[in-house]
Amino acid sequence: MTFWSRLSRPSKASAGVLLGLGFVGGILFWGAFNTGMEATNTEAFCSSCHAPIVAEIRETIHYSNRSGVRAICSDCHVPHAWTDKLVRKVQASKELVAFALGTINTPEKFRARRGHLAHREWQRMKNNDSQECRNCHNFDFMDFSEQGRRSITQHSTALASGDKTCVDCHKGVAHRLPNMSGVEGWQ
Amino acid sequence: MSTLESIFWHVLGYATMPFIFIVGYIGVAAAALWLLSLGVDKDI
């Protein structure tokens, strides 16, 4: 008998059994789906294609610092909200195509394309007001009495007023910068 | 990312959600029907 005819005919099983199958099946499916979402958020997963970048992050404050808090790739590059996260995951299908085409598979190609990719990421963070940074760094709880003078000057003005967002001033916080010629504010 | 590209990915991303639920439903239904066919529904 076909799938559809079975589905449209009553079963001999009790309603309790049928509902139970749906309930347990639903939990298993949702668990498996979210496990998949998590597995594709790990640094091990990203490093399978972005090994050069994974090496660079080890020299930055977001890998090792006095507090021992780490930012991994997905903390900065994948939104937390479920819908935004899914949209970003679907968008990553483009990265699969680019991987197959080998757009950044040699150091030379990566260097040439890096500026373009960095601009895309800055633009994304500008559009969401650096939401990923703010998941960890909350302006409301910044203690200006603990910050350096340069920090206070900028944070209490352009950041507080909303004129600028984190990535407008903080570029290259986790990676080496690309060629910065032509980027606003950099010579 | 251009506005057009952004719209494209958002449409595709939001369309994925109902797709995931439907695939999940079909998957669970297939598994449940198979289990039932081993037991009470052997002769249907």
C-alpha cells in the first residue's frame, strides 16, 4: 500500500498510541534538527574550510584573555535568534558553492578576495547594529571609570548617540585585517 | 550585501521554515506508519 493511502486510512492502533508516536517522533526530530544546527556552529566545523582564519584568531584577545571567556566563530558570525540563525544558515549554501568553485582555496586567492568578504561582514554588522558584539558586550553595563581615556571619549559620544556601531571603529578584532585602502577612516 | 541579495536570502530563509516542518511531519509519519505496520496494522 502506498504512503498516502496509509496516511488517509484509520489505523487499528488506539488514539493514545498514535498521539504518542507523533509526540515522541516530534521530540526526536526536533532534537536531531537542533543538534545539526549546533554541530554546524562549532569551530571545528568552520575550520574545515577556514583553517587560515582559525589560526589567526589564536593571537587575538577573543581567543585568550585574563577572564578566560572565549568567542568562537559563530558567536560573531551567526545570529542567535532562531529565525535569523536559520536565514544565515540557508545563506551559507552560497559558501558551499563558493567552496566547490574554490574561490578562497589558496592563500593567494584568499588574500585577493579577503577585502570583499570583510566588507560584506562589516555591512552585515552595520545593518544589525553589531548585534553579535552586543550579545557579549553590553553598552549599558560598560563602566566608564574602568575604561581608558580614548575608549571613554569615543564610547560616550559616537557610540552612545548611535551615530556609529562597534564595527565602524573596531575592525580586525578577531582576524588580521584585509587590505584597508579605501576603507573610511583608514589610510 | 545588496538589498536585492538580502531580500533573496530572507525569502529563501523564511520559506525554509515551513519546509522543515513539513519534512519533519512526513519523516515522523513514515516512521510511525512503519512501526504500526510491524504491529497492529500488519494486515492493512
